[in-house]
Amino acid sequence: MLAVIHLADFVTRELPEEVTLSLPALARDGLRATRNVAAHNYAGLDNARLWNTVTEHAPALLDDIEVALRARENHSRSSTSG
């Protein structure tokens, strides 16, 4: 549960905005919603949904973040070398 909370906080607070906006909206919104339930409403947390988020959606989102960060880094390099 804490992993979901930390990942959502990282995506919304630590990533550059252009990286966050490049992520699929459904993934961003779903992560945010799951984070809010996990952080504020433990009794309403569906364990199957949490498991699905942690095992399927979070790894895919992390892959998307890595791709977006690499693209940003490559763009920065090409802009400064040009």
C-alpha cells in the first residue's frame, strides 16, 4: 500500500510536469485515485484492486516514466549540442 502512495506522490510532486503530462492519462488518474483511497480510506480499499495496481499498473507506469525521462534527457542533449 505504501508503495502506491509513494509512487503517486513521486509522479505528482517530483517528476517534471512535461514528463507527468506525457504519461497516459488513465494511468495517472488511476494511480491518483488508488493513492487517495489507500491514504485516506483504508476500510474502503479493495485488496484485489490494490494487488492489480501494484503488480500490473505500477510496473507499466514505471516503464512509461523511464521512457519519458530518457526522451527528455535525449532532447536536452540534442538541444545543447546543436
